[in-house]
Amino acid sequence: MIFVITLGFDEKFALRSVARRGLKGDDEVWVILPKPVDERAERAYMHFNEILFKMFQNLKIFRFEVDCRNFLDSLLELLNIFNKNRDERFVFCLSGGFRALILEVLLAANFLNLDGDVEVEFEDSSSVVSFPLKWCRNIVLDDIEKKVLAGVRDGVGTVSGLVRATGLSKVTVWRKVRGLELRGFLERRGRVYALTGLGLIALSVG
């Protein structure tokens, strides 16, 4: 697992995010700072680094400085950074740092179809929102896939039930259901299928 952290002037959000998720011995932490680095951000990084090394002595922490004032150049640099490890699973902790840098990190991760989650803590620390990175991607469904998702939404959760409800062949329904499950729109609970959050979003925008 790779933890990608946009760091601002306060390290508390980054520390809480890492603590929530839990670090393992082979995990890596990538801290992304806006260049030029403000002295307050530098202090936050040093404190974050110091605390993590006390807790995990063999932890790999990597530091990247990105000039987020030029959106395209920053995006290209981030694509190059992430692309070298694109087969890993990521957690993007986007609670600190410049807003432009946060957007650039999220966009770069989305362009590369990285696997992972995005986490943002409220400014007042009252709550945390988290969602799969794949929710950021363009949702493209054909008419049959929409019909299958609508059937599941309406309470038809088995392949045989969907065959009756849609009038499609069993082979077609099975192929579509399997594809929708692999893409994260459906989840299987025993022999019954249910919509995921992404499935609900797809029906709302479709």
C-alpha cells in the first residue's frame, strides 16, 4: 500500500489518516509538498517524519516537491511519479496542502486509473469522507447494462430473476452482470446481486 499525502502547514491530518488506516511493514508513505516549500510546511513535514519514524523504524517515506502553480507541468510531473508504481494500491490522503495541488494529485491518479481510495478530513476534524478512486471515472454504460442495474435496484437480485424481468437471454444477463461486478457497479452476496455506491451513482447520472 502506498499512502499519498498532500501536506500543508499542519501534520495532524496526515498523522490521523495514517493512524486510521494502519501502516504495515511494506507500506510506503509519499508526501507531496508544493514547491517552493514554505517554512511552516517544512516544519510540518519534519514533525510528521519524526513521529512516523519513532513508530515505524523501517518505514519508507518519500518526499516529492511539485510546483503546482503551473497546472499542466505539475500534472505531468505527478503522472510520472505515480506511473512508476501504477500496479500498487493507493490511499490518497487529501486533507492538507494547497487546493490546486490536491486537484492535480486527484486528476493524475484518475488519468492513470490507479486502484485505491481517497480520504478527506473536515477542516474542523468533525468527520472524514472516503470513497473509491474509481468513482471519479467517467461512467459509460450501454442500454442493456442500465436495464440490468435498474432491475437490481428494483429488487431483482438473481440472474434468473433478471432474465425474466428484462426479457434478455440468460447468457446476455450473465455476461453483463459479471462485467458490472468486475467494474464495481454490482456486488454479489451469495447468489444475489446488489448495487454498490457506484451502481447507484451510475443510475442517477445515466
